[in-house]
Amino acid sequence: MFADAVEKAMKFTRPVIISYRTLDGTVVSSCASFVMLNREGWMVTAGHVFDSMTRLNNDSEKIRQANADNADGTEHVKMDPKWVTNQSFWWGWDGVTIKNVYINREIDVAIGKLEPFNPDWILEYPVMKDPDAMRPGTSLCRIGFPFTKSTTDFSEKTQTFHIREGVLPMPFFPNDCIHTRNIYMGRSSDGYDMSYIETSTPGMRGQSGGPIFDRSCKIAGIQVKTAHLPLGFHPMIRKPDGEVVVENQFINVGLGVHVRTLTEMLDSLGVKYTCESKDKGYRIND
């Protein structure tokens, strides 16, 4: 049902590998997804993708202050071994960095420009779905890069991260769902509607920042969260040791930034994108 749409979405969806190192030498890496929007190199992903960068900025100041306080050789301030000392992104291609990034953690979305960028790297760019044509019950799909190892190592000599052999290329993983509800959470502090599309299946780790799309591959939203809805059932379960416990049952659903909110933000930032028009043709918004 989604084979053609997935084939299209694979052309504009890329992995981002996030790596950071802490003061005790621990290296942590994870993977998310992002969607290329246009030939100028603009992309969109989930806002929480940048949390480790924020940690680095905050922890770097703590380390600087601690070093200043301890300059006389005494340990007035004890360093936290989990303070972040190094952080890096790998944006789908070697040598590519992100510029002019706008991060909104209230909505959980980030929009930025990759440089250097060759528009021919992307064989097909996405089309945004007409938000007025979106209806609960519509079949949807999402893709990204869950169930993959994104292991990286840190070189003390070069002070850089390196992706381990065998990590790339990362396989795509699609999972289908239906559009269940539209969720409105008010307005963000900078004036955007915080609207989300809820889906009947959850997004997986590694799919954050990836597209949610219909059978013709029109973008309905950007996957950002998984919600856990209680079912209200509390069966009594007897464990092997005889202990009886109450089990709380729930359903996992996905949440994606609604295309209406996404296009509102793109318009505000002056980022070009292609959208489905009322007459089912396409137009480029710039």
C-alpha cells in the first residue's frame, strides 16, 4: 500500500548521527532523521535532536567557571563527570554542517540550512499536504532509522568523532498507522500554533524528525514524540514467585508536528517548500 510512497520518501529523508563525550571519557551516540525541504539545503527535524548541543553550551560554561574557581590548585568546585565536553552531528554526508538553525523546543521542531549542499544529492524533494484536506482515519506511514547501531568513537588526538565501520549505510524502517486525532496545545511563546497530528502507532527511536506521509507521499507531519495513553484497565497479574501485582495497560501513539504548523514556521522563516494546492496541483511557496 505504501511501497511507492516509501520509495519517494527515502529520497529526501536522511539520518543524523548525534555524538557527545562527557568529562569521564564516556562517548554516547544516537540516531535521528531529517527531511530535506528544498534545493537550497534547508531541512527540518525534531527540536530535541539538538539537546546535546545545548548541554555542551551549558556544561562548557560550568567547566570554565570550575577551572577558574580551582585555579589555585585546590578543588573548591568538584567537576561533574557527566558534563559534556565535546559534541558533534553527522548530517547524512561527510563534511556537511548546519547553519542558521532555528530550534523551537516548545513545539519540538528545528529548521536549518546545511552547508555545503549539492541539490543533486536529493533525487526528489517533498510535497506538503494541504492541511485542510487532512482527515482522521486517513492511512499514513512514517520512516526513519530505528533498530540501528550508530556507534561512534572519539579521537583524543584530533578531538573529533568517527563513525565505526559497518554503521553506514543505515537501513530505512517504515511503519504504517492511521491519523487518529488533531492535537492542539495552544500557542508557543514566539506565537506559533502548537498543533500535532496523532497517529495510531508510535514513532520509534531513530524516526524522530522523519516524515509522516500519506499514500501519495504528501507530508502530513514531522514525527517528534510518542505518547502513552492509559486504557483504564488494571488486571491483576500473578508473578512466578506468587506475588500479585496490578498491571497498568496503555497504548502508545505517535505525535508529529502538524503540516499546518510546519508551513506556518517555514513561511515565517522565508524557507521555500512545495505544497499541495487546493486544486491538487503543486506550488512552490517562497
